Amino acid sequence: MSALPSEKALIPFVSVENMMRLVHHLGIERVLRELTDTIEDDFRRWEVFDKTPRIASHSREGVIELMPTSDGEIYGFKYVNGHPKNMAAGLQTVTAFGLLADVATGYPVLMTEMTLLTALRTAATSAMAARHLAPKDTRVMAMIGNGAQAEFQALAMKAVLGITDIRLFDIDRRATEKAVRNLTGSGLKLHACESAEQAIEGAGIITTCTADKQYATILTDNMIGSGVHINAIGGDCPGKTELHRDILLRADTFVEYPPQTRVEGEIQQMAPDYPVTELWRVVRGEAAGRKDARQITLFDSVGFAVEDFSALRYVRAALAGTDFFQQIDIIADPDDPRDLFGMLQRAAA
């Protein structure tokens, strides 16, 4: 009997280093475009997915979550945390990893880092929504909150929608300086602004992405004129919002999965019967997205497991023919499936 792992015991593992190699190999804007299309493809087949709100464990320091789903053939999940206080200690606010498995056997087929991949899929999801909801031919975006997600959002809107100007604001000037530094040379015109009000001047898309887990008012009703698209991605847990509720009274609001968004999103401020449109229905042409030039659209995005599934599916396909992964043996696979103890015993020989 062989003492070496069988092929079924080995699965591809994508480390942070290899994820970065893969993104640079393909080009980040290509990745964002292709990932946007992959997410949109999965939204078109929304009905095949298991859907459940994320499983969250909340503490005073933050939250740890599991985000599972399956399309009946492949199962996927993401482990992710959100700890805003980490930044003060020099740690990431969000870290993540994910896995895909074959439904027929239960055996994993991919394991990968998802801290970088979550940033990419979040930006791609924003771009996918904006493709259906933003004013036609808009070229200016305001980015309020210039933390770890800012550059990904900017590049996704450039790659997918053709945005040319980014107006940046953060209460921490160093965050804006970081974003400007990182986006220099990207082909975008960059504007560092002194206030949120200044940042949204002339912007057709307004993205809010702040980290503090508290009720906040990043945008007030008087700041929002007609015809804009608001991409609210900072709210992602109970008790955390970014928009004044009066904005929601004027906007047409689009969401990923209402049972999750009503607990975690901007609409947690509103009555249970506040009307929303599920984004998959817009993607499939079953509901209207942007209807006229004066409409205010709001994508109340909290992140949903199907988007992570799409990102994992994209990476699995992108790895073909590359060496941007390593094989790891995380599944015990004895020659005789009834003899797990024998496999353990022989390992001591």
C-alpha cells in the first residue's frame, strides 16, 4: 500500500503570494472586468443557489462570519472577519479565506486566500450594479472612505464603466494620500478633497466605504441631488449605517438578498415594508434598473455568498495552465476507505 497521498487527497491552494502573482499575470483591470462578468452570470442563474444570510458571531471587537452557498454541483464558503480596531494595531480590518467542494463527493477542489479576492469581488460587484443603475455615460466618481477597498473600487469603475475622474475624501488625510499614491499612473484623474461635500461635486457615482461599526451619517439628504447612483458598501452588520434615512426615502433601493440586507444594510433604518428591488431581477431584465435621468438609485450592498462563490469559481478557472498554486493534502484518503486507522498506523513505520 502507498504511503504517499493519493490525487484525491491533494487540492490546489492559492496563497496570498500566488493570488498576487495571478492578478499581475492577468492584469488587475482584466481581472476586475472578468470577475464582474462572472458575478453577473451567476446573478442570472440566481434561483439555482442555496441562499441564507451569513452566519455571524458578533463581539465588542468585531464580527467573524461564515458565508456558504451551493449551485447544486459545487459548494463554496468564505470565512471572513470584520474588526475595525485592528487598524490601530497595524492589522487588517478584514481577512478571509475560502473553499470550493464537489457536491457529489464532498471533497474540496480549491482552497484560497480571500482577503485580496474579497476586495476584488466587492469592487466587481459594485461595478456590476453600477452597470445597470448608474447614470449613462457618467465619468466622475466620488470615493468617500479611502481605506483598503478604495483603489479596487476606483479601478473597477474605470475598467467596467469607463470612469475617468475619482474624487477622494477620508477623515484621515493619510488614507487619501495613500489612495492618490497608489492610483497615480492608473490613467485616472485624481482629486483629493477636503470634505465629503466637495468630493461629491459633479459625481454621477458616489461610493461610501467606511469602517467604523456604528450608526453614522456620511451623506445627508441635502447633499444628494437628482440623477446620481449611490454605491453604499460600508454598512455590513447590524447597527452600522452610512446614509441619512431621508436619502432612502427619495431613492430607489436595490439589494442582494433582502433577509440579510434588512438586518445589516442601510435599510435596517427603515420599516420592514420599505420597498427594495433584488438586483438579480434587474440583471435578468425582470425589473427596471435606472428608469430616467433624475432618478436616485442606491445599491445597498452588504456582500453575499453568491458573489464569493463567483470569485472562487473564477479563480479556479483562471488557474488552469498556470503554476500559481500549490497542492496540499488536507483530506485523509486511505487506499481502503474503511481503514483510516491503518493509514495512521502505517505512517509510524
